[in-house]
Amino acid sequence: MGSQDAIRFPGESDEYRRARDELLDAEVQLRRQEEAVAERRRALPLGGAIATDYEFDGWDARAGAARRVRISELFADGKDTLFLYSFMWVPESQGAPFVGPCPFCTSIVDSIDGALPHITQRINVAFASAAPIEQFRGHGERRGWRNARLLSGAPSSYSRDYRAEDEAGNQWPLATVFVRRDGTIHHAWSSEMFFAGGDEGQDPRHIDFMWPIWAVLDRVPGGRDDFRPKLEY
């Protein structure tokens, strides 16, 4: 591993160093594979154009009231990419272990909210749920979110069309990317690994890229184990 060959830490055995160097080789290969996949993702051809200018309910802070906003209005001048996360707001009929705001999705926004002033220098970002905007905003205020643009997708068929809601009204967490080209908005990518399922003992991991809890726990001996985020501990 070049200059890495000389790295040693206090008190480690030769056995540890050999195993760690083998792991380091695997980590470097994983990094290369991740970049190769990212290149393929960036190289995808344009997806389908949106069939309608979907409407959402947003919040007008100046007026202190809800305001209808179209998906085309989520694109700021000079920013032709929109990252739209479908936040699970679970109905009782879904039979999930929780009802209302998903603690998993909540932990994602808890983590990413502080990074949004950086991320939004390059792209537009919003979070849409099935809840009325007043409920979603109230949840965000209780969590201390300061930067996340929250929307209610209830006014339109967006969630159903882009697979974040099924015919029974069940909600699913999905990340979806749209791009604007020559005035037309196209679907670019969605976290479809959700529909591929996970290997044995794994969740789908389709949105782990925006969820630092797992990136940290994956690097400690105990790993993820059976930990699940909660709204309160």
C-alpha cells in the first residue's frame, strides 16, 4: 500500500497489522467500486419527463400560512437539480410498529439539516410527506430543524407516481432526483434498491448514503446489531 506500509499504532501485534492491511486493501477496492458506480449513476441518460407540474403544500414564512407550490418552483435560478426525499408519515392502516412521523426518516433529517446550507449551494433539496403541512412543520420545529424545506405531497399524485406510496396508502421512504433541461423537468434517479430488497440480515440500505448513523456504527466492532432510531430515548 505504498506509504501506508509503515503505519503502526501503539501496542498492536503483527497479527493485527496483517489483518488490518488486508482490510485496508478491501477498503480501497470498495472506494474504487463506489466511485465506479457513481460514475455510472452520473452517466445515466435522461429519465422520463414529468407528466404534470406536481403541486405540493409548502409554507410561506412571511405570510405565516400554507402556500401551494409546484415542483417547477422548487428549482431555484441557476440550480437545475432537485433532490426530493419522500418522508414516511405512516397511517395506522399500514400496520407498521409506529404511526405518524417515521423515526427513521426523522433521524435522517436530524442529521442532514445542518448540512443543507452547504448542499444547497449546488442543488435544490426538499422533503415531502403525506401529512398536512402544518403537522409536518410542527414535527420539524419540535426536532429543531432550521434548514429543511418541508412540503406536503397530499395535493397531488406525486407520491403514488414516484413509488413512495402504494394503492393502499402505505408510505415508503425514497430519495428521488429530478433535473431540468431546456425548461423540461426529467426524472434522473431514484433509490430503487429499496425494491430490490436486502440480502440476508440486511435492510435494503437504499438511503444509507444520507444517513450517517450507519456509517459510524459500521466502523465499530458491534456494528449495527439490532439498533433502530427512535423519536425519544
